Amino acid sequence: MWPISNDRDASVTRAPAAAPVARAWDFEMVRAADGSVILRLSGRWKMQDGLPVAPDVEAEVGSRGPRRLAFDTTRLTAWDTGLLTFVDRVATRCAAAGIEVDHRGLPEGARRLLALATAVPERKTAPSAGRPSWLARIGNRAIGVAGDAVAMLAFIGSALLALVAFARGRARFQRGDLALVIQECGPNALPIVTLISFLVGLILAFVGAVQLRQFGAQIYVADLVGIAMATEMGAMMTAIIMAGRTGAAFAAQLGTMQVNEEIDALTTMGISPMEFLVLPRMLALVLMVPLLTLYADLMGIAGGTLVGATMLDLTPTQYINETVAALTVTDFVKGLIKGTVFGVLVAIAGCMRGMQCGRSSAAVGLAATSAVVTGIVFIIVSDAILTVIYNVLGF
């Protein structure tokens, strides 16, 4: 029990005289023999009762210079959050003045609510620092690029291990999922591949016709379109379409699984996400992109045939015969090799960005966007490298 006001070693300071209108609350301060101050609260302490502000109590406490402040609420009749607000403000001011605050005299419910409110400390916002120097910005960017490169190499290594497990017949994934992904990447992509490839072949033929017709060499438009589609444009345009269509879909699917913690659940059950989720998508693109590339080559040649028949006064038979004479099996093999490489890269870009997705819905959109950008960059860089390799090998 706290010391009472009529103790011989205690002195009492009461609240200021009551106003003409009676108030529901009251408080008094009792200085104990040990130098501490006891704040006795009585009456009803609710928000609508016009409770005292912390500075009033701080002035009384400061004038006594105690080392400890305690509470006595035995005369309290009712309270709500108004009491909690008052106690919290008093405790904050006492802490700033180096005064210890003892909450044991408060009602049990108030103590529990205060403990809950202070369980997690308020997060302090760090003061904004000045803009770093250009050298620091370059260093930070280099560190970020190095970290991304390491993460990419780790993902590629995990994907290769999954492929090795598949070759050995030990990969764990659903064959039905592989069939669904193949259908999504192959037959369902035919309409957009048809449209784009046909228009690309038509545009190449039109541009070539404008120039070659000046020299009476319009028949060589067939050579131009056929070689360009078979060796370069068919594979590249198909890969770009798949990066924007399928790579983004892979990133969104895996990113949503990451947000919903489905990937964590697979890991907890001992199932490799690389084998169960990434491997079927990678196999589907490796199988479908070369076939779509070959189909795109034919659609591009069909578009060139339309231009030859309508603008160059060539019959379809003449155009096709010239295309067959200009093309070789090697030309198609070049395109199919590129298509296979592009399919692997699109699958890696889409799945990697999906697996690296954050835990928010906004992160799923960012992962899809990043997958498209990464896939297209991979396609352009690898195409340049393969073209140089073909030239060096005389292929």
C-alpha cells in the first residue's frame, strides 16, 4: 500500500482548488520518506471529463525533484483511454527528466494496455543524408550489379542441376503440368506468332522490293526474305514474342506463388521448387520455341510471297522456286539453334524474376516487367554472340 497523506514523513500537494463547476476527477501528490512521489488519482478519469494535461503534473513533480514516481488508484471509480493517455504523457516527461516511473499502482487492465502499447518501440526515421558522391554512386551500382550477377549464376546452376536430375529420371514434377505448359507455350501462341511473322515477312519484302525494283532485280526479294527469316528474324521475333507473352506469365505465376508462400511450402515439404516449378517451364520453352521458329519462317516467307505476287508481278510458283533455290538446310539449322538458345534464356529470365519476387502484390508486377526486359536483353546479346560464332566457324 502506498504511503498516505497523513504520514509523519510525507507531505501532500493537492490539485488546484476546484472550479465553480465540480469535476469528476482529482489528484494529489504525496512525497514519501524515501524521496519518491506518489500520484494519487481519484474519481472518474475519462476523456469527456476534461482531464489535466501532463505539464501541470510535471511542474508539481519538478518542484520536488524526486527520483521515482508511483501511482495510487485505490480511489479511482472509472477510467478509459483518457487515463492511459495521461499516464503515458507523464511517463514520457519523467523519462526525459531521468525520473523512474512505477506503474504497479495502476489498475491491472491499464497496466496490460500500457505494456501492449510499448511492446514494439516506435520506429525512428533516420535523418536524410546528403546525396552521395559520384564515386560512391558508381560503387553502389557496381556492388548491385555484382550481386545480381551472383544471384543469376546461382539460379542458372540450380536450373542445370534440375536438368541433370531430369536426365537421370529423378526430377520430381507433375507430367500433367508439363503438358499444360507446353500447350500454353506452343499451340496457344500460334495466333500471335502467325500475325507478327507474316507482317515481318511482308515488311521485309516491301522494303526490298522498293530498292531492288530499281535495278530490275525484284526476283531477289525472295532470297532476301527467305534468308533473313530463316537465319535471323524468325528466331528473334519468336523469342521476343515469347519473352513478352510467356516469360512475363512465368514471372507473374511464380511471383504470386512467392507472395502466397506456396514456394516456401514446397521447400518445407522437401520438394525442390526448381524441379517442381522451373523445370517444366524450361522444358516447354526448349521444345516449343524451335518449332515456333520454323513456323515463323514459313509465315514470313508467305508474307513475302504476297508482296511478290501483288507488287512485283511474280507468280507464287516463281517466288517459291527462287526461295527454295536460295535457302539451304544450314540456314534453317542456324535459326533453330538460335531458337533453342532463346527459349532457354526466356525461361531462365521469367522463372528467375518470379523466384526473386518480393512479398507484395506490387512486386509481382515489377517481376513481370523485369522478366520481359531481362529476356529481351538476353535475346539480343546472345544473338550477337551466336552471329559472331557462326561467322568465325564459317557456318
